[in-house]
Amino acid sequence: MTNINGVNPAAAPKAVAPVSPVVNANQAVPPANVSDVVEISNVAKLAAKVQEIPDVRTELVAKIREEIAAGAYETPERIDGAVNKLMEELFGDQ
């Protein structure tokens, strides 16, 4: 038979020693104190607010545009009302 370099004849099998002791699989492991947390990003919060914006009433927008073009929309009463509503939205009832 020809001798091939680097190939040794098969050796007898050797016993394998355990690395760690065997753990009983039926042993109860106490659950860890784990709780779930959900964090919502600012972008997601903003996207949710955008979804709450009502649809545009195109008929009303067209009517107001016509009044603005005719110079009949901006009355002192409407300007005061708009400013008051804006102040309430920004600062609440202070």
C-alpha cells in the first residue's frame, strides 16, 4: 500500500468527558421580572395629529376666497374673532 503524507491510520475511539454537569430539563426555572415598554417617537405622535385634521371644505374655501378678492371678508369683527381663537389655541384659558 502506498503511504500518503499527512494521513494517519485511524485511531481507536476515545471517551468523551462532560464539560459541565447535566441539568434536569424538568426543573422549574423562575420567570425573570420582565415588563414590556412601548415608546412612541415624536414623529409618530405628529403623524397621529396630522390624521386628526379634518377634511378641507372646498366650497367654504372658494366662498371665502371670493369674499377676500372682493374686499368684503376682512372686517374688524372677523379679525378680532380670529385673533381670539388663535390666542385660545396657543395659550388656553389663562
